Amino acid sequence: MPELAPYVSDAETWSERRALYASLFDKPDTLLLLARDGDELIGYALTHVMAVEDTWVPDTWRTGARIAEIESLAVSEARRGEGIGSALMDAVERELAARGLDDLILGVLPGNVDAIRLYHALGYVDYDRAMRKDVGPR
């Protein structure tokens, strides 16, 4: 997605992500599901739960008192198209329902068409749009 450039490096991304993930693992309702084929890790889903009043959601639509967010869903590039992402999402949804949650949100970049296709096939609907514009020199 060149229109979103300039991007940060992978090292910068993972530095930020590492701190975020560490904070999520401190939360009691964080859920990490791993997909394995034998000893090989082939995918994961990371979800966390928030009080709805700690989000922007309550002024937009009615939800339960807590809302879950998919923070990250990833499948090994070599294993995409095998239903692993769908299986992870199904498992996340079942676990969240068992924990008494009714609402699940996620974000996806507009250029990630394979993920968007997956989420639409699983019944997710577009509800928000974020936009950006450079207004000064870099």
C-alpha cells in the first residue's frame, strides 16, 4: 500500500508490538491461540477484552459491558488458504462466547485483501473507516 508510506521498519514495528503484547498478557482475559502442525507453529490469534467504556464503541452502538478485540491473526505464508485462519477465528469466537462475551471487533488495513475476504466470509461487516493525510514535512 504505497499510499500509506512511509512505513516504519520491521524492527520498529516489533519493538512497539512487543511492548503492546506484554501489556496485553498482563490483562486477565487475554487469549492466545496457537495453530501447530506437529512441532511447527503455523498460525496464531491474539485477542484481548476491554470494558466497553474504555473504548470509543459505546457512543456508536449497543454492546455488552465488555468487548473483545482481535489484536493479531497470522498464518504462515506457506500455509495460507488451508482454512487455518478460519479455524483460529472459529476457536476464538467459541472461547469468547464461553466467557460470556457477545461482541468482537478487529482492525484490518485496506490493502490486506486476503484478510478482508476471510473476515467477510466469516460474517464480519465493515463498521469504521480510518483515514490519514500528511500535513507537514517528514
